[in-house]
Amino acid sequence: MIHINDFIENFSTTFKDLPQSEPWTITSNLKNIIEKMIPDLGDDFVIENNIAIHKTAIIENNVTIKTPAIIGKNCYIGANAYFREGVYLDESVKIGPGCEIKSSVVFSETAVAHFNYIGNSIVGRNINFEAGSIAANHYNERAVKKISVLYNSEIIETNSDKFGSLIGDNSRIGANAVLSPGTILIKNSIVKRLELIEQVV
């Protein structure tokens, strides 16, 4: 069992019913999870068609947000960003121009610079993705698509063919780096520019 609170401070405070859920289970069910959270949000959110946007959030031109989604306090979303299949942004998250976020949770003070893809991932607090870095969620090149993860020197089978990364607080992902499906990064991890992380081959 992977305890997400070991990676992301106060994860279970935000997602009260999910502290013992595996990260790939959460991302695969994120649409339902977000839909259940939206009715409990306060009057400081504008809610329409299962999309909740905090009144302090800044959203630039040509941003596409598909239902459901929660965009938190003081978030910034750059032009031409694209959200789909359930996206949750905590407070003060910055998503730069041209980014695509799919079925993912991004916690407070994290910046996804520009032209990034984050798929089926849980991203901790105060993380920086430099330009062009990717959290991939699918093994296009493999005949067997099921994703395994490496944690505490053990290989865990997710039985899922769509899971990106679990990224601990205060990590740094360099420009044009690729996190292969099933990447697990502890707090304060550093991924160098152009680096490929592939923990299970």
C-alpha cells in the first residue's frame, strides 16, 4: 500500500475519504470524486455544469475546461491550456500556456510552466515542472499495456493501463524530462533536464 500522505502533506485533509486509496485508483475515478466534491464548495466558487472556478482564479484566453473540474483560490491558467477527464487544482497553482492536464490532481503552489502534459497523476505541493516536461500515462510502445510501479524495492501491479506519476512535495522536474507511466517520486526529488525516468523496465 502506498500512503499518499507520505508524499503530499495533508493529502487526506483535502480528500477526506481517500487516504488509503492507491494513486492509480484515485486518478481512474477522479471524475466521480470531483463531482462529489463540487456541491460542498463555498460561495467563493462560480459553479456551472460541474465546473467550479474560484472567484480569485485568473484564466486567460482560449482555455478549455471539460467537466468536471475544480480550480482553486488564486490559481492562474495560461492561454490555450486544456483540461479534461477530471482535474483538481488546489490553491495558487500556476498552469502555463499550452499545457494539457488530464485526470490529475495538482496541489498548492505548484507550477506547470508551459507546453507540458500531465496525465492521470497526483502532483504534490510546491513542485516546478520546467517547459516541455511530461508525466506520461500510457505505454504506447508496449504490447502489454498494464502499468507497474516500483515502491520500497517492490514492484506493484496496478492492473491499469492509464497511470502517470505520484510526485512528492517540493520536487523539481527539469525541462523536456519524461516521467514514464508508473513513476513514483518521493518528496524533494530532482529530475534533470532531458532525463527519462523509467523505474520498471
